[in-house]
Amino acid sequence: MITNQLALLMLLSIPEWSSALIRPVPGISAAERDGRTLHRTKRGWMWNSFFLLEEWTGSGKQYVGKLHSDMDTEDGSVKYVLTGDGAGTVFEIDEKSGDIHATRRLDREEKASYTLSAKAINKTSGQVLERASDFIIKIHDINDNEPKFSKDTYVASVPEMSSIGAFVMRVTATDADDESYGNSAKLVYSILQGQPYFSVEPDTGVIRTALPNMIRENREHYQVVIQAKDMAGQMGGLSGTATVNITLLDVNNSPPRFPHSAYHLSSPESAEVGSSVGRIKANDADAGVNAEMWYSVLDGDGQDVFSIVTDATSQEGVITVKKPLDYESKRTYSLRVQVTNTHVDPQFGHLGPFSDTATVRIAVTDVDEPPVFGRSHYIFEVDENAPPGSSVGTVSARDPDATNHLVKYTIDRHTDLERLFNINSNNGTISTLQALDREASKWHNISVLATEISTSLQTRVPVFIKVQDVNDNAPEFAMYYETFVCENAKAGELIQTISAVDTDEPVVAHKFVFSLSTVNPNFTIFDNEDNTARILTRRGGFSRHEMSSYLLPVVISDNDYPIQSSTSTLTVRVCACDRSRNVQTCSTEALLLSAGLSTGALVAILLCIIILLMIVVLFAALRRQKKKEPLIISKEDVRDNVVSYNDEGGGEEDTQAFDIGTLRNPEVIDTNKMRRDIIPEMLFPFRRISPIKDNTDVRDFINCRLQDNDSDPTAPPYDSLATYAYEGNGSLAESLSSLESSATEGDQDFDYLSHWGPPFKKLADMYIGKETQRET
């Protein structure tokens, strides 16, 4: 409370504030107030405005001021009421005494003033004793806000080698305190870190260089700390800082320099043109485009053999082979190489020169090389139809190495699939293996291989062989000519112009001669001497009835050596023409029409011919299908279906003439039964039946077969006998197989074979004669 009273005394001690708080009583002068007791004749307020310090740090509520009405007799009947900004929340009033207090700490930067309204009323009656009147509570600023920069960290750059005072950038700080009251918001800039390289202007915050010719290659990045302090930089002021990262920008102030004055490289003699030999690099402390370099060859005995190019990525000089190398010819080369900056800044020309030179020595190493041909390719000529073995040409290759190995020659057969050529493996002479035809192929392209005998190193060379033309083809018609002559043609009339072609290629242009092989009474030929000829009529009055066409042999000869000629036949058709020599028809049908037969008549004649042919074919087919009369009609004819073979059986060796599988399996179903309602083509031949003993299984089999035949609906209406050559157990005939027959062959009697007829005559002669010899 002591503090509040002192603050109030301080405010009252200020003349303008005291006059605002205490309103003078009207009608009483100042002298009268000083000499006697004052008597108020009119009630009035005792205040106008108040001031309050921000950021109150005392205990309790902060006292603002006191409201008092002249009508307040201090008997407790007057009540003070406060309304307006912050009334009841920020500010409160003692309704009895009129004392105003701030309930919390106030911040001027949040709100600088508050406008309130106060009135006095009678507590009992509620009568307004003092009408509402506004007053202002102003918050008095104190230095409670430090300066703040717009960024915590700034980034700036300045070219290296800049002079003193070169502008870098400007930083700005702000202070939330009241600028119109004291020095709370008056800022001063200073540099805390970054000296002696940079400085800052105290009033503006502009950062400038403080040292001349700072070199980026020595130091590129700097960190500067700038401070902004209020209270004009005086002791006790608040401050804020910001960091500025400054980078020195590169300028071309460093010339390129080779780290060595001489370089030694090597390359094999087999290195291909364009291949790399090695790399050299000069050092340049600059960066970016200022460090870009260009390499070149100034002089040296190798400037025609080697070249140098610049690698844009690594800024290296790449030495490449410009011409083929030969260890046997030259083994060392020397180059003087220069490097130069591509972007030179004239401002720093005094730091140059911005170029440097070095010597490069290149040693060529020996490599075992393949053979080398004397030419990159060969072209030979040979006459067509040259006899096999004719020489075409010779290729030559050598070993370029000092050892000079022997070389052999071969032809790559993939390029000579027809094997038209051969080569001497020792001297490289190419010859023909067969006659060549220029008309089939004018050129032959082959590859010849040269191989070192000791190392098998190989080289190939293309050989182009041109086949020279020989006049071996006769000329002939250039095309097929459809020539016609009008029936009303006159003598000497042109009916055709002919030309010729020749597949040969003479030294000069073709020259053909046309003539007739014999004198023709109907036509003649006239040579135009331009490789064409005209066919003319020798007479008039041609008639299709007499001759529908004429064949005119024309002889065509060339003028090359030896002369070739051929005879081509020109077919001249006789046609009906109008008066303008326009062909109307040349066909055979036209001749028939002219004889009086119409198209309908011709069609009728053709139909009749076709019908006659069909009748003849039908009659022949019916004759073939006519049934044959039966040869035997006797009811006593007893026969079986007979399959006849017009060959003599082979006896025991014949295993293909019959199949007794059915007899061996009585249960088999005969699916291919022969018809028995017709007479077979021949009777069953006479066979002698061997007597057999009574056998049960044979009897059952025959009975079963008999029953099948009786119940067969396809059986003929007359009796027939079915015989089966089934061999059952205990058969007297035993087996017909020749296996194991040697033991019993002497006990058999083959006389019955002579009674079996002519088909078995040969078999009977063989066995009966054999038996007679054995007995003898």
C-alpha cells in the first residue's frame, strides 16, 4: 500500500495530472482558496484520467486511483458503480470508497488503454447523484520486451576478393515496446561473432565486409552473430541475436597448374584408333565454371599420332590414339600439352597466366600382331567360261613382327558356298574350280584368311572378283509377239515391229541384224538398223479358210566376237479386219459361223456327242455285272465253298496258304460267312481223306458245326457238305509241321500223293523219289 500511495503522490506531483484529477470549484478564485475556508456550492467529480504501470510485480491488487463525488458525505449512502472496458474483470471499484484496483498484471503490448464509465447513486433510493462520466486508464510502458529478428538464421553470400565495405545483406529486428516513450524500443545493432571479417552498421543493421581480398580457397564459409539491443544500447537494455551464415562466392582467381612437369605413359601397338592411352589432370582451386579447363597439344613428334580431349565431368585430359601404332617403326613419342581456363575474368588477369604446360612421353610396347595384307581389299577380273584352274589373282600378307612368321592362305568357305574358287596356301594365288557364268552372277565376293603358322593369329581381307563377259549368248526376241495379218491386207503392209535382247555385255553397244532363214512368199523383213526390224507382207489376199496362221522363222545375229545368232519363230495369225485395219476376230468359231453354223447348232452337236459317250459307258458297265450261268445243275452235286489258288503249294514250307486258327478254337464266331446260295467258280479238288480213328472231341466239334449250319438262315436250299481239316488228339495224319520230323520221316508212305492230282505232282515226285533213293 505504501507503493500505491507513493505512486499516487508522484502522479499528483505532476502539474498536468493533478489538474486532471481535481476539478476546481466554479466561482472561487485561487486567491480565495488560499485565504479562507472553501464552501462548495455545486457537487462535482474529483477525477479525469488515471495512469497505471504495466507488469505489476507487487503483492496483492494494484491500486489505480480513487473516485470521489462532492455529494458523498461519507455516511455510506453513496454507491459508486464502474462500467466499461475490463470493469468487473480487469478493474474493480470499492462501491463505498470509490477506490479502483487492477485485479491482475497488465501488459501494454496487449492493450495500451482502457475506457471506463463511473457514476454515483444513492444506495437507498437508487437516485443517481452523479451522472455517468467516462475516464481513461492508460497503461504506462516499461522495457519488458527484447528485440526480435524476423529470422533466427540468415543466409548470405558475397564474392571472394571483395573490397572493404562490400554489401553483404541487411538484418532487421523489432521491439514490441512503445517507441514514443523513452528508449525502450530504440535499437542498436552490433556484431558478437564474425570479426574481423565482417561489420554491421549500428543503426541500419547492414552487414559489410571488413577485410579486403578474402580468398574462398582459404576459407569459404563464415558464421556471423548479430545483436540488436534496446534502450539505445545502454546498460540494462534487452537484446536479441540472429545468426548469419555467409558464403564466399568463387571467382576465377586461381590459374590451373599441372602437379608434374612431365608424365610417362605407355600404349600397346595394337591399340585401336580412338582408344585411350592415359589421363592427366591439372589442379585448379576454383569451383564450377571457373574451374573448367581445356587441354590441347602444342607440339612434339607425336602430335600427328596422338590427340588429347577434355573430359567435361572430371576435367581431365584424355590422350587418345590418332593413328595406328607400329612398334617396329617407332617406339617412343613426346608431346607438349597445355591446359587453359575456359572462363577467364579480366578483373583478375593480373593473377595469371591462366594456363600451364607439361611434357607427356608415350612408349609403344610390342604385341604379337596378326598378318597384314598389302591392301585393304582386292579386286580381280576373270573371263566367264574360263576353264577350271584358271588364275584369278594373287593376295599377299606378311607378319609385321620382327620374327616374321610364315603365313598360309585359305578361303572362308562361308563366303564361297558353291566352291567356285581355290587358293594356293603358300603364295596366295586364287584360281577357279569350275567355269563361271557371268549371266548367273557378275560379281563374286569372298574372304581370304591369312594365318600365322606358329601363333595361329589370323586376318581376313575381302576379295571382289568380277566375271568378264564373253559373247556366249545369242540374241532373242525381247518379248512374245502376238502378230496378225488382215485378210484384206495389201502387199508391203507393216504387220509387226520386233526387237531383240542379249544377256551379254559387249564392249560397245549391242548391234543386232535381223533376217529370214529362207525366202518367204508371204512375208518379208526389213532391218531398221536400230536393233529393231519391221515385218511386211509380200502379197495380199490372205484367207482364214486356206491358212489360219503362218510360222515365220527370224534369224537374229549380234556383232560381237564370236558372232552369236539364233532363230526365233514368229506366229502370224490371219484375222478378219474392217476397212481401218482394226481386228474383229481371229478365232476358229468365226470360221464356223462364216460356214453357216450358228452357236445353238454347235451346242446341240456337243450335247449329242456327250450323250452317246454316256450310253457306251453304261452298256459296258452292265455287261460286266451280268450273272454267270451255273456250271453244274445236278441235284446230286455235293460241294463246299471252294477257295482256289492258281499256284502249287509249297508242301511243308508253305505256311501262308491257309489258316487253321478257327479249327483250333471251336468257340470262335465266324463273322465272315461266305454266301452259299451261288455256285462257286470251281469245284473242290479231289483229296484223299486219311482214315481217322473214332475220336470224341472231333465228333463233338463236327456235330456242333452241323447244328450251326442247320440253323443258319443263309444256308442254300440244297444239301451241301462242309469239311473241316481239324487235327484232334490221336490223329493218324499227325502234325504237318517239319519240326521233329526227322525221326519219323522214314516211316511215312507218300504214295498217296500221286493220287491227289496234278497240283501235287511236284510234291509227289519229290517225296516218292526221295524214298526210292533212300531204299536203294
